[in-house]
Amino acid sequence: DAGVIQSPRHEVTEMGQEVTLRCKPISGHDYLFWYRQTMMRGLELLIYFNNNVPIDDSGMPEDRFSAKMPNASFSTLKIQPSEPRDSAVYFCASSWARGGAGEQYFGPGTRLTVT
Amino acid sequence: AQSVTQPDIHITVSEGASLELRCNYSYGATPYLFWYVQSPGQGLQLLLKYFSGDTLVQGIKGFEAEFKRSQSSFNLRKPSVHWSDAAEYFCAVGAIGYGNKLVFGAGTILRVKS
């Protein structure tokens, strides 16, 4: 398997623009997680899905952030409008329900810079 | 609430020396424990995991970790560090009933001096 795939790897945008990050989980995995990593806050869980259904979005910072998972092989994280404080590395990870607590496999991340 | 503590933000060791990175957790259920490594500009890579059984687990790249329930610890060790081990290391914990969520520690940055 190719692992978790994220695109784009780098995104530079201006404040106020819409940003869409994409993720393809590992085939057969039924959990998908979106994280944000910054120097100040470390690794934060934003939202996660089970069988394409959002389970916990309590980590989504504001209404400007939204995430979807239309099918088992694709998810998006959208920021609209973007702000400079959204600059971070965004990771997608997937796992399968190994009796309820499986290891997560991470993608390479998308480095977002909002100017 | 669940929490993971990695007491050391930075650790510097000499190449060839032994390494131990500390991890303590607070969890209300039987924990599943993980160590991840992140090299600069990369995603997190799973080093090893503990679910049950033998409390000493072996991972990739020559790493091992020992689960000590009485101390709520899961420390990562390597007998001889290589310069390529310089990276950030994250301890994480999960449990049945928590929806495959993992709680991550803040990370320990390892520097290797030659």
C-alpha cells in the first residue's frame, strides 16, 4: 500500500482565501484523523471520522474550518476564509479498529502558509 | 482526563551512547501504548506499540520500550544511538472505548552529537 496520501504538500495562500487540503487513507482503514501541528501548540486533533461519519469535531478551532469524508478513500479539510494564524502543518492519519484502539498511520503532511 | 507526559523537551546524547526517553500516562482504562518518531519535514512514523502480553516490546530501528503498569510508564530505549536517530519522538496512548483516538505527548527532541 502507498500509505496515507496528502495533497498538496505545500500551500501558500493569502489571507481571506479558501484552502482545501486532501487526504487518501490507507485502503481498508475505517478511521480517519485530521491533526494540526505548530510549534506553540504541538500536535492537535481537529476531527476524526469512523466509516466516513464525523465522530468528534471538538478540536476544530472555528467555524472557518470544515471537514468532509464523502467516501472511504477521500477526505477534505477546508478553511474559509484563511487567516495567518492558520499557518501550520496539517496531518491526516488513518487506522483500523483493532478491537477499539489501533495504531495510526500518518501522511507526510501539508505545510500551509497564510500570508 | 487522559494525559501523556514526556518530561524532557530536549535530550542530547553522544553518538554510540545509550538512550532512554521517558513517557508517563494517566488513563482510566487498560492502555494501548505507542512511540512515534518524526524527522524534520516528515510525518510521524510508528516505532513500536504495546497492546498486551510481554511488557518489553521491540520496534524498528533497534528501539525497544518497556511497559510498567505500576509506574504508569512506557519508556523508550536504544542501546547505541546513531546520528540518524536525531528527530522528535512522541509517546501516545489509546484505549478501548475511546474511538481509536490517541492522546499524544508534547514530544522530546533528540539531538545526537558526534
